[in-house]
Amino acid sequence: MPKAPAIAKKHVTPLERFLGDQARILHGSDVAVSNNINMQWLEVWLPENNQPEEQGRLYLYPIDENRFCMQLFYLQQADNTSQNVNICSIQFLPDFFAQYPVETLMANLPFRFDQATEQQFTVCGQSVIMLEQLRTDESHTPFTKALHLSHTAISLLRRALECIAIPFMVCQVPACRFLAYDSEREKIHAALAVIEQNIDQPHTIKELSRKVAMNECYLKKGFKALTGKTIHEYQQEVRINKAKELLKTNGQTVTDVANTLGYSSISHFSTAFKRVTGMKPCELLA
């Protein structure tokens, strides 16, 4: 019998890996920076149950011997009332890295000759200010604007590499002064309990803040200070850990597990599972 034609695999872009397959781009605009740095601003819609917190992601691709391409993504909430997020994408082309000796590059994470790399990093206050400078630049001439954009993009790259090289440390209580009060810490622990008791119904930050009667900003900062994870990261971890447990139970299918955990589709579940574990759900089936 003739073999069935092979089904071509869909090429997953870095943006799709970053946001998942349910994200919808509403608007995009390209910004001219230089011949070896490209930048793009995007407004993206995300499902309410898949709203990540502010974060950065770095993708590094070795495309030839001693030649690299790198892309940075910065995610920021558009506002507190919508399901839209703003994405800044900055791409550094091979000619950008060709300016530097290979030994200089290879002495820094995450450069490797033989491996594509994906790294998440914290968007610090300094980076937020620089992103706003990129968005609101009002230089008088095209060249001075290009110089400013290029300088700021390189500064963001430097800061991202520093955040990756120096792992995030859980901040101490004095950095979040409100956590000095037992009542405020109890609210964070209450949020943890809500997440763990409702793994099939992930909460938005707004919903969680209402349930524990805490300001959204304080909840996000306090949660990360006490757990070392963002609310989204913790929810994902709890759900995926439960998924691994269920997949090892006889009689459970991937569809059963996805439904049990409240995922809107098998593809959404599979994408989230692989992003966290590096495996497909079917690989753990009993």
C-alpha cells in the first residue's frame, strides 16, 4: 500500500512560543532602528485564563559557525481593564554580534555554538523606563532618533543578559514593607490556597485580589516576594504538577486531563505542558 503523505509540521514562531497558540495580534507597528537591529510594537489579545504577568523572554539562535541571531520580547499589560497586552520585540541580527570577538560572546550566558536557547528574565524597573523611552522618543531628526533607539535597545540587551547571568533572588520583607504585617502575609497565603483549591479554574490577578481583599499591585509584589514566582508561574506549576499525576493514572487520556484541569482545548493544554516540562502529555500516559 502507498504510504500516506506526511503532514507538514506547523512552524512555531518565537512569539507563538512566548504567548501560546491562542494569542491574537490586534495591531503591530515596525520601528526603524538600524541595519542590524529591528524593533516591533504589538498589541495582543490573550484569553482571560491565560494572562501572563509582566515578563521578558530571550531567544538565541546560532545560525552558522560563530554567527547568532537574538530576539527579545517584553510583555506589559495594556491596562487593568482589558485582556490586551503590549509586546515590544527587539531583534539583533548576526551583523550586530559580528562586531564583537567570538571569545567575548562565548564568555557570557546564554551564547553557545551548538544550541538554540530560550530564557525568561525579570523586567526590572530600569527596563520599564527604557521601554517607555523607546515608545515615546521625540528626537528632532531621524538620525538622532535612530541613535537614541539603538542605544536604548543595546542597553535593554545588556540588562536582559545581566538578569539571566544573575538569577532572580526572592526579595526580603523590607523590600515589600507591607509584608511586615501578619495580616498582609496571610492574604498572600490565602491567595496560594485559592489557587491550589481551584486548579481547574485559574483566576486572573483581578479575581484573586478581590477574593483575598488585597490591592493588585501589592498582591503581585508580595506573592513573588514570598514564593519566588509570579502568580501566573505558580498557577501553571500547580496545574502541570496535577496533570503529571493524572496522566500517570490508568484510564486517563490527554483529553480527560485537559478537561479536568479546565483547559479550553487539548492544544492549549499540550502547549502549556510542553513549555513547562519539555515533554508532550502523551509521553507520560500510564
